[in-house]
Amino acid sequence: MAPAEPDEASDVHCRLDELLEARGMTLARLSELVGVTVVNLSVLKNDRARAIRFSTLQAICEALDCEIGELLVRRARPVT
């Protein structure tokens, strides 16, 4: 499988915004808990991330008490 082209949209959606809201947590607080900058978390939250380290993914899920599948979901592709 070839890597995605630089401007190709991803089918993966990050539900970080919804999970933060449900837990009453801010992006700044999550940043403190996981040791990732607010800027990098914002990139992830806005579906602009091209990659994520497993250690970061694990830390986010631990801080939010969620499973990976609750954080990252596949978007349905439009039927053509």
C-alpha cells in the first residue's frame, strides 16, 4: 500500500474534541497530562495529523480513559 499523497484527505477522524468536552477537560490540561504540546494536539484534533506515535496515542487514551477506537474512527467514503 502506498503512503497517502501530501494533500490527500484522510478517512480517519479524531474525536478528541468530543471526548474532551464529554470529560470537561481542556486541550491545555490534556497537554499537561500527556506531555504533548497544545499545537500538536490541535493538529490531531483538527484532523491534520499525518501520523501519531503509539506512545502518544496510549497517553491520550489513558488521560481520557478511553479506547483507541473511541478516539480514532473511520469516516464513511461517499458512494460513487
